Amino acid sequence: MVSPAITPIIGILGLGVAGIILAGILKKSKGEGVPVSISEKIQRGAMVFMRREFMLISLVSVIIGALIYFFQKPEYAGQQTIAFFLGCIASSVAGFIGMYTATRANIRTTIAARDSGTAAALKIAFSGGSVMGLTVAAMGLIGLGGLFYAFNKNIHVAEIMEGFAMGASVVALFYRVGGGIFTKAADVGADLVGKVEAGIPEDDPRNPGVIADNVGDNVGDVAGMGSDIFESYCGAQIATIAIAASLATRAGAEVFEKFGVSGPEAIPTLMYLPLLLTTVGIVCSILGILLVNMMAAKEPAKALRYGTMGSAILYIIAAFGVCSMLSLSFNIAYCILCGAVSGIIIGTVTEYYTGGKPIRDLAAQGETGVATIMISGLSLGLKSVAIPLLTIAATVYISFEFANLYGVGLAAVGMLGTVGITMAIDAYGPIADNAGGIAEMSHMGEETRKITDGLDAVGNTTAAIGKGFAIGAAGLAALALITAFIQKAHIDSFDFTDQSTLRTFFVGLFIGGVVPFLNGAITMDAVGKAAFDMINEIRRQFREIPGLLEGKAEPDSDKCVDIATAAATKRMMMPAILAVGTPIAVGFGFKATGAGAIALTGTLCGALLGCILLALMMSNAGGAWDNAKKYVEEGHHGGKNSEIHKGCVVGDTVGDPFKDTSGPSMNILINVMAIVSLVIAPLL
Amino acid sequence: MVSPAITPIIGILGLGVAGIILAGILKKSKGEGVPVSISEKIQRGAMVFMRREFMLISLVSVIIGALIYFFQKPEYAGQQTIAFFLGCIASSVAGFIGMYTATRANIRTTIAARDSGTAAALKIAFSGGSVMGLTVAAMGLIGLGGLFYAFNKNIHVAEIMEGFAMGASVVALFYRVGGGIFTKAADVGADLVGKVEAGIPEDDPRNPGVIADNVGDNVGDVAGMGSDIFESYCGAQIATIAIAASLATRAGAEVFEKFGVSGPEAIPTLMYLPLLLTTVGIVCSILGILLVNMMAAKEPAKALRYGTMGSAILYIIAAFGVCSMLSLSFNIAYCILCGAVSGIIIGTVTEYYTGGKPIRDLAAQGETGVATIMISGLSLGLKSVAIPLLTIAATVYISFEFANLYGVGLAAVGMLGTVGITMAIDAYGPIADNAGGIAEMSHMGEETRKITDGLDAVGNTTAAIGKGFAIGAAGLAALALITAFIQKAHIDSFDFTDQSTLRTFFVGLFIGGVVPFLNGAITMDAVGKAAFDMINEIRRQFREIPGLLEGKAEPDSDKCVDIATAAATKRMMMPAILAVGTPIAVGFGFKATGAGAIALTGTLCGALLGCILLALMMSNAGGAWDNAKKYVEEGHHGGKNSEIHKGCVVGDTVGDPFKDTSGPSMNILINVMAIVSLVIAPLL
């Protein structure tokens, strides 16, 4: 067996690579004058959000940590609590580094676009994304690998590591849901008062909400997305480890045969395997990042695609290598292949529904009015769930054939193995978007704006793939966690032919189904209410700051950031309570009837299904409306300011909370529910 | 034990009462001249639709009947096939009588409104609804009661009766889904070309689509709703009978103790009990209908409410009486109480979300534009699912405590027992609506129109309750059918601790979850495409018929009805295939792996959850948009033609296919899937 020390070591090396890339970015020119001051405001705003969230996270995590410490089984309560705090810290650090980098890379991308053209600008934006991607992967390897190294002789190593995943989930809840509310509140608020009421253009520096809007891009799409992926990444690995640990009591000889091992003595290897695979994965990601940088000068869109595909292929080959090195059956590698392929399928379907013929058809619906754009968009969202869901179903079926439930966990690891580069491409998008905003605000002219718009467009396509990936991975990770929960809850008679079990399961299923729908409603309302707070503040500034509209006075941007932060922080408590509280309430509520685990299983099944369905439906409908609007803006169906364009703007406004707040919050919701259930399983 | 002959006899008597009421309606004056010719056109149009659907149903039912005959277990294939055809016929006859009555009551309601005022008009409209309600209940009692009487000595009586439920389901699929597409295609088509393009008012006789629009109200809300309720009504009873039948092999002494009986020798009584309860239910409904007629002169809204509540209370009391007469435990009656109460809760919640403070808030959202109306409406729909779902969960939990799974079936019977009057109130709505349309088209003046509008408004409130009732009942009936399926599929080792079972279940769950989302997309698209066909036809007539716009020539209304019928018939095939095909494909597809029943269980769980959630979400969002529009039209927020009104019109247009096509089709979808599964269970 390979020494488990290798995982945290490679993790630290990965962090080092990220550091080198970051140093390279910081060396680039950030220009001077207006753009710098704008960029500094964005940096400051981002830090206001991070600080506020961090304080809240500290408070909440101390409470949750104390609950774990006092109520968890005493055999490992202490270590699990420590792991929980480490998970919180690791996710926060990853988010902080990502935000720090993104808010420095944006201005440098703008300057590079102005001074050196597309290739140089792309390189900086992508490097910024790479720092985020590698940090996410590296923090996972350092945290999970370190814990495994420290506790791999402890029979409760899986339980201890679950604490880490729970920490990551709690932080993700704050960054993703809070960030999602922040970003859309700022966006809607700035647009509504600025464009509609004051009649000034988008991204105009006179608008007090514009900085908050730009901060929002970083908060939602960098920190939020990063913590989301980090959570799935940790969840997938820990679920696989937990399933491997449960093999000791549950597996017969025919199961071990599937893995190509002789028996239970191979369990330590099987437990380490997911970590080893992600360790290999970060190396493949780094190679992919190099490939992008080499190709960037020629064709930007191709560079990103080749980099992603290249590292995925490399990763699959490496998985076969690992199997061969450890004398494991290739069945293991087939599971990795299965997960990677299904990630690509889901991503491609997402790209199709949010960028292909469907959005052209959607725009064409505008000929008969706003209502038909709405109906068609909703219908598009509803039907877009089919292939991804069936792909996940097929992945579960096939990977199980190869390596039972352990294989399902591995498929999730396969989908998430090259997180270093997929996340890099996700984070590239908001950096390019911000760069465009800075160019606009500092009046850099058509030429620069055209380059940044081009970068943004490239990012949109690849980001769609990334989004599909994120949902698929979250779903598969959650599924693996749920199966780990079922295995662990020691449900000795989970037998549907027992009527009472059946009843309890259905009751749980209905409760679970309500959760994502309620979460969708709460997050959508939260955006509306938070936007309302923003609108009032922006209106106040236009009213009370003399000379603001004439460009003679500075707006108080910090105040707007503050308002959005406060609103986001306040409004994310309900979703957080729903996510953490539901499994606890159901589990312990039904414990008295002796069926806590069964009811909770039903709840998790209902919530899993609802979350994946709504996440896909909302993200895809939102993305389609957004891109239909852009398609019309390119000059189709009468172009900008035509009736059809106005219809598409309505679609886009509805789609905003769909795709950037409610939809993504579903990924977190189900993973938090699953990991909380796994942690409380021994107590039920 | 009471003789089972009583059920079909009371059924025939119920049909007799319906006949007497119908004769009473036909005796009323139908006026002369223009209104009569309009009403005759509506009658003719309705018959065109019925005839076409009937031909298609005949074809499809012969195919399905042949499949049952040749592939079902030979012990009862013949009888089940006959029962299937009887189910098709019973549902079709109920639909035909309902449509016949509604299209005759509408004109007479108009004339009564003109000549004698509100009370007289209400009585006719409600009598029309009563004929439909009583016919639905009576056909159920005659069909199910007759079959039970004929085969109660046959050990396969439950299986034979399942054929009847399947027949009812297949017909419901055609009337409800086809009717839903027809009604919205006609509505949208007539409005768009008439109001928007030709600039003539709503319900203007020059518009070729107006008759089709009025036909649509009957087709969707009378025949469609009737067949939907009929299906749930039969499904609930048969599920309970099937569960009772399975007690012989599955129940221990403690279960029989719950029912207050000594052992398996009471099974025949338990099997007959749901039929006996619905037999009592029709009597309670008739008494409730009498109460409404007595009170109608004073306060119309109160009359409808007192009638419904009165018969529900009577029914609950009667249930205790039945228990006491048959020396059964009151546990049985508590289940009935439980179902009735939960129906009332769900209905009240529906009323709240589509009529209370939420719709005033929704209209207020219009201040910030169309997009916020859309977002708030969707959010309202999402959150409106919570209480109904939790109510269903509680109903399942509590009724199981009283009488195990048999109790869950009884709760569904409890919810549906007074179908005679709840359905009467549902069917009252479209009759009042049609009466208004006829008044408008024949220019009867303000006064008459005001009365019919008042009747319509009363109907809307009570119809909301009815709609919630229908969804709750469909959900509970489907759940009972699914549990009956699980009991019957002889899944000897449905054990979640077996990893392979768990895997197969999840794969099934994902497939099942896709079905309602796909059905939603297909039905919404179908409305759009069918409306497009209508639009083209109406445009053609305006273009090609000289003097049409000047009122000098008659439009070819029949042609429009024909187009809408053809479009509806064609576009409903996909949802039908999805509903019937999915359980067959999953069941037999996984049969080779030995896990057909387990996979299908997963699929049914996923589809059940998705169907109830989407049905509630879509119906409530659609209802809320509709009523927000009406609220603005009453003069709030600037009244008709204000910007906010325009926003609400967009909401209403999106809500139309939500609440009248896609939402209601979910009820049918899950019940068809459940009954098909139950029928094929022995073959898996």
C-alpha cells in the first residue's frame, strides 16, 4: 500500500503551485487611476462580505461543534468535533484565497485586455480561476488526507472524517446560499434603480449599487461555487470511505472478488483509494492547466475545452494505472470512467439546453409575447431534467455492477477528481465578467470592452458545462452519502413487506419532498426582500447625496455592500435551519416510534430527488432565458430594445434567482441533509 | 353482513335521482333566438369532441384489453378484461351524461338569470353540476358494486375489479389530458387572434374560436374533471379492497384486533366495507344537494359551503353508524374522519393560496413589473405544497395507526366518499362560466351579466376547495394503490440493507422523478402547439370569409372545434404513452435482473412525489395568477388596462396551462401508473 502521507504532501504541493500562479498574477500590471480605485472598492466589498459571513460561521460552527462534542458517541466525539472545525476552516480558507485572487485578477485582466489583447487577458483570468480550482482541491487533500493519515489506525476514522465533510457543508451553506442572495439582491437593486429609475447605463460608476453588483459576482460565483464544489468533493470521498469501512461487517466474499482483493484485509486499501485517486486527480488538473496556458494564445475556447478534456482523459488513464499498481480489479477504474463520462454527458446536455437550438427557439417564442417566453422557458427547464437524471440513474446502475455501492461512491469521485481544472474554468467566468465591468466603469473604450466580452462569452459556454457537472456531482455525492447513511444506521429490518416500515418511509418521503420546494420559495423570496433593502438604500443615496447623478459626488458604495451583506446574512438563516434542522427533526422525532432511521431514509430520498430535479430545472431555465436575451441582443428578432428583447429581459430577471440562488442552493441543501444524517446515524 | 347487492341498487337509484334532476333542468325555459343557436353550437362542439375521443378510446381500449386478455394470468384474464371494458364504458357514460347536462344547463342558467334572478340561476347551474356529481358516484357504485356482487365468491375478485379501475384511468387520461389541451388551445387561440389581432372583445360571436373556447370549458372542467375524480374514486375503493384481500396471507392477529374482528373470516366484510361506505356516501351527497337547493334562495355562497360541509359531517356520522352496525372497531370510522378532515384542510389551504392575502400580495408585486409577478407566483406555488403534503403525510401516519395500510385506503375513501356533492360544485363552475359567455355573446345586457358573474365568482372559491380535494384524493388513492402493488408484487426480500435492492430502488426513483417533469413539459408544449393550430385557423377565417369582421357573415365555429379536437387528440398521445408505458418498461425491463418489482416501486415512489408536488405547485400558482388578475380588474392597483393588470395577464396566461392542463394531468399520470403497476404485478 502507498503511504497515506502522500495525499497531504501532494495537497501542500498543489497549494504551492496555486501560490506560484497567484504570485505570477500579482506581478502583472494593475494599471493606475480610476480602474485601480474601482478594483479596490470591489476588493474591500468582497472582504466586508467574507468577514461578516466568517463571523456568523464562527458563531454557528461553535454551536454545531458543541452539539457534536456533547451528543455524539463519546468514542470519537472529540476527534469528530476537531475534524468539523478543520472542515470549516479548510472551506473558509479556500473561499478566502479564491476571493482574494479573483478580486486581484479581475483588474489585471482588464489592463491586459487593454494593453496586450485577448491571449494575455485570458491567461490572467484563467490563472485566477486556477488558483481557486487548485486551492479547493488542495485544501481537500490536505484536510482529508491529513485526517486519514492521523487516524487511519483508529476504527472510527470514517466517522471522524465525516466531521470534516460536515464542516465543509456548513460553510458552503453560508457562502453559497448567502452569496446567492447577495449577488442577486445587488444585481436586481442596482439595475432597477439605476437603469429604470435614474436612467443611467449599466455598470455606471455613479450608481451606488454597481460595486455591490460586482462584488456579488465574486461572492456568488467564486466563493459560493467554490464552497459548493468543495463540499461535494469532500462528500464524495468521505461517502466512499464510509462505504468501504462498512464492508467489514456487510460484505461477502463475492463483493471482495469484484474489487480483485482477497477479503477484509484489503479494507484499509479500499478506504484510502478515493483519496489516492483525488491525489492523482490534482496532478492531472495541474497538467490540464498547463495545457490551457500553452494553447491560450491560439484559440481561447478550444484551449479551455482541451484542458478540461485532456485532464479528464489523463485522470481515467491514471485510474487504470492505480488499479494495476495496487493489484486491484479494473472494475474500480471502470467506475471512475463511468463517473467522468456521466459528468461530461450532463455538462453537454446543460450546454445544449442553455446554448443550442433550444435558446433560439425560446427567443423565437417572443414573437407571441412575454407569456410564451415564460411558458417555453419553464417547459424547457422541466424537460431538461430527463437526460441528466437518467444519466445519473445509469451511472448508479453500471458502477454498482462493477463494484457495488463502493462503486457508486467511486463514480462520484470520478466525476469530481479533476476539480482543480473544472473549478478553474468556473471561477474564470466571474473574473472575466468583472474585468468587463471595470473596463466599462472606467470608460476604457469599445476595443477593450470587446475583448472582455469575448472572454466572458467563452466562459459562459464552459461554465454551463461546469454547472451541470456541479449538479451531477452534488447529486451523486449526496446519493453516496445517503447510501452510506443507510448502511450505517444499522437498519436491521428495513423491509418494505413490513407495512409499518412502508408507512414510515412514505411519511418521510413526503416530508423530504416538501423541503426542496420550500427552500426554492424561501430563497426566491429572500432575493426579492434583500433586493428591496438594496433599492431603498440606492434610492436614498440618489436623493440625499447632492451632485451624485451629475457625477460630482462619489456614491457610498460600501454602504450598499453592507446592506446587501446584512440582508443576505439575515435571509439565509431560514434555508440553513431547514437544511440542518429537517434531518434532526425527522430522525429524532421518529426515534420514539423506533423508526427514526427509516423515516429519515424516506426524507433523504424525497429531498434528493426534489433537489436534483429542481436544481437542474431552475439552472437550465435560468441559463436559457439569460442566453436567449444575449442571442436577441446580438441582433436577432429585432435586437436590443425590441419587444422581444423586453420579453427576454423579463425571462432573464425571473431566471436570475432561479439559476444563481435557488437552483444552486439545492446542491448544498441535499448534501447538508445527507451529511447531517450520516453524522447523527449512530444516535438514531 | 349486509348484502353486496345494495351497492349497485343504491347506485341505480342515485342515477335515477340524477335523471329526475336532469328532467327538471330540461323543463326550464331555454329562451329563443340567438342564445339558443349559440348554445346549440356549444352542444354540437362538445359532441364532436366526445365522439372523436370516444373513437380513439375505443381503439386504445381494444388494444389494452387484448394485452390484458392475452398476457394476464389465465385464472382471471377473461374477467379482468371484461371489467376493464366496463370501466371504460362507465367512465365514458359518466362523462357523456355530464357533458350533455352541462351544455343544456348553461343556456337555461342564462335565461333564468335574465328572467328570474340569482337564486333561480344558481339552482339550475348547481342542478347541472349535481347531475354530473351523482352520475360519477352512481356509475362507480353500479360498476364496482356490480362486479363485487358478481364475483365476491371468486378468490380473484380484487384482481378482476382492478380491471375496472384501469378502464376508468385510461378514459380519464383521454378526457382529462385531451380536454386540458383542448380547452387551453381554444382559450389562447381565441383570445390572441380575437382580442389582440382583430381588436374585438372577449366572447364576441364574430370570433370563430369563441364557441370552441366555450366548448373547452365543458370539455376540460366537466368531462375532464369528472373522469379525473371518477378514477380516484374507483382507485381508492379498489386499493382498499386489494389491501383487504392481501390480509389473508399477510396479517397477524394484532392487525385484525385493530379492526375489531376476530380473524381472517372477517375479510369478506372488510373487502366490502369501502363499497358500503361509498354507498352511504352517495346518500349523504343527495341530502347535501337537497340542502343547497333549500338554501340557495338566501345566500348562494353559504348554500354551497353548508351543503358540502353538511354532507361531509353526515358521512362521518354514518361511518360510525356502519362500524357499529357491523360490530367493527371505531378505528375504521376514525380513518374516514381522518381522510375527510384532511381533504378539508387541503381544500382550505388551496383556497387561501389562490384567494386570500397571498393573491393581494401577488398583485402588489406588479408595482415592480411583470418579472416580480412571475417570481412571486412561482414562489407562491412552491411554498403552497408544504401544508398539503404534510397533511397527506399526517393522514397516512394517523390512519395507519388506526388500521394499518387498510386504514390508509379508508382515509382515501373518506376523502372521496361525498364525491356526489364535491363534484357537483366543481361542475357548477363551468356551467356558470358558460352561462356568462352565452349572455355576453347574445348581448343580454349588464344586469344579466352581473348575475352570471356573481355565480361564477361563487363557483371559483368553492372550485378551489374542490381542486385541492381532487389533488389530495388522487395522491392518497395513488398511494393506496402503490402500497397495494407492493403488497401484491410478493417482493419477498425488499430489504434496504441489501445493497443491490437499494441500488435498484434508487435507479427506479430517479426514473420515476423524471416522469412528472417530462409530463409537465410535454403538456405545456402541447398547449402551445395546439394553440398555434387554432390561431392559424382563426386567422384564415378572418382572412377568407368576406364580411366576417363586419358581422355580416357567420364564422365556421365547427371547423375551429374540429381543429382543437384534432390537435388535442394528437398531442395527448405522448403523455398517454408516458403514463402507460413507464411502469411497463421499468417493470419488464428490470424483470430480467430479477428486480422488476423493486425498480417499479422506486419509480412509483418518485413519480408519486413528483406528481403531487407539481400538481399542487402548478394548480396553486395558476389559480393565484388568475385571481390576482381578477383582483386588479376589480379596480385595485389601477384596475383594468393598467401596467399591473397587463403584468397579471401575463401571469394568468402562464398560469392557464399550469392549472388547467399540466397540473391536473399529474393526478391522472400517477393513478394510471399505479393501476397499471397493480395490474401487471403478478407478472413481474
